[in-house]
Amino acid sequence: MDSKIPAPDRIPVLFDTDPGIDDALALALLACHPRFELVAVTTAFGNGPVATTTRNARGLTALYRNEVPVAAGAEGPLRHERRRKDAAHVHGDDGLGGVADRLPAPTRPLDPRPAHQLICDLVNERPGEITLVAVGPFTNLALALAHDPTIAGKVKRVVVMGGAFGLKGHGGNVSPVAEANIMADPEAADQVFTAVWPVTIVGLDVTQEAIMREADLAKLRGRGAGAGDLLWQATRHYQQFYDARDGIGGIYAHDASAAAILLVPDAFMLRAGPVRVALEGIATGQTIQDWRNEHGTGTPWSGHPAQQVCVEVDAARVLALFDEIF
């Protein structure tokens, strides 16, 4: 941690995650970039069972030498029938491309509180200060809102990686219109987007424009006292998946983009308007923003807060942030 960054200029973040290889890259930014103050990590199901994602989160904070409180959270979606298979085909059976057993043992015990309780406690301790960055299913955030609705007025900002709005040809990645984090718990996502807190949605429209090529990933090797080498090895599995599916010669910087927008906000273009999630039919999980308000009142979007959706990104500025850690 760089003591040259004064406290008022640092960004307090609580990271809600399901590590996950791209989650591990995002956590590297949040734990190691000198402008971030990582206050806690909460975990959920998603890229693996919550026991797996929690083990990975604890090991990663130890790897990055920033062992903040880690609390385990939701084991499944708000509605049990929404449960889907995890993403072992993308992230490996251990969630980290087969390298999870190389993570150092954490020295800090698992926080005994459920994730939603830890979120509420920390937000109430520091009203107006903490940004929630959520990059897995949003179940923990929905549970926190249900537990203490007042946190919506005390969080500084919510940034989520999720959703797809059809820009630049980017549709869904688990259906033609639905992105994985939204489809994992569409009710939770809809509750998060319609709550009275400011949400910025970093969806596939921009994350699939931010491609970390193999040469970018290779630059991590030899850095961070072994952390960069482990990330390089983890991304071999992830890149293999994306090379086979999309032929991009690298990986998408999905979750890292949600951290990056806090450091380089002017690298992103935003569009304001209320956002809803389709909860039934073939479009279940689709994220839809009423940014023109063409139909006025009496719509599913009426009366809900305008949230910010990312529509453009300067990808080079996002990727350059990895040169500023380790």
C-alpha cells in the first residue's frame, strides 16, 4: 500500500464477488492499486459454489498481501428455481483455472457474519463513503437492502459488472439477450437497479471491447512476488475458453472494468435512465434501459431512479491500469 496517497484521495470499496478468474484480476486492482482502500470482500455463488469462491477470495487477499475481512454470502439465488449450473467450463472446477491450490493460506479467519450483514454494518459505520463493487450475482446486495433498506441512502455508489444492452453487437452471453450475472439471479438484479442508490452498470457492451491480449497478460509474469505468475497461469484456462469461442487471442476484462471506472471515469461514456430486468419468458435476464422516456408515465420504468449504463470505453486506458499495480 502506497502511503503517499492521502486518505481523502483514496476510494473505499467493498468488493462483492464470485472468484472466478476475471474476478481475481479485478481484485488485484482493488487490493493493490494505491488509490483504492479495499475495506472488505463478500462472496456469492456464481463462477463456483460459495465455498469455492470464498476459499478463492481468502487466498487471493493473502496472495495480494491485503487480508481484509472476507464474509461468505448467498449460496443461491433469491428464488431456488432460478439456480443454474456454475461456470466450471469457463473458470475450471476450482474457479481459478486449476491453480487455486497454489494460493497462500490466509492468516485472517473468515468473518462470521453473513455477507449481507457485513455490507450493512460497514456501510452504516461509514455513511456516504463506501462504494460497492459487485461482479457476481447480485443476491448479497438484494439481501442487504432487504435487511436494512436505509443503506441505499448511505452508500456512496454501486458499480456492477453485468447486463447487456445490445450496443456494438454485444448481446447476452448465456442467452441471446441475458448476461450471466443477471441470469444467475434476475430478481436480485432488478431490485438492485430499482433501489434508490446510484448504480453504474458496466455491461458486456464495454467489457467485451476491453480485451487483454495474450501479450498484455504475459506482462504480469514475474511481478507482485508471485501474484503475477499465478494470474498468468490462471488465465491460460480462461483464454483457452475465449479463444475457442470468440477467437480473440486473449480474455475480456469483464470484472476489472468495474474497478477501472472508479480510477479512470472519463474513459467511459455513460447513458442515464431507469433500468429493469425481464423476469419471465424467452427474454428472462435481459437488461432494458428506458433512456429516452419515450412512453412517459405508466410504464415498468416509471417512478424508478435513473441509473448509469456504460455505452463506450477507451479500452487502452483500462488495460494500462495493470501497469500501476504490483
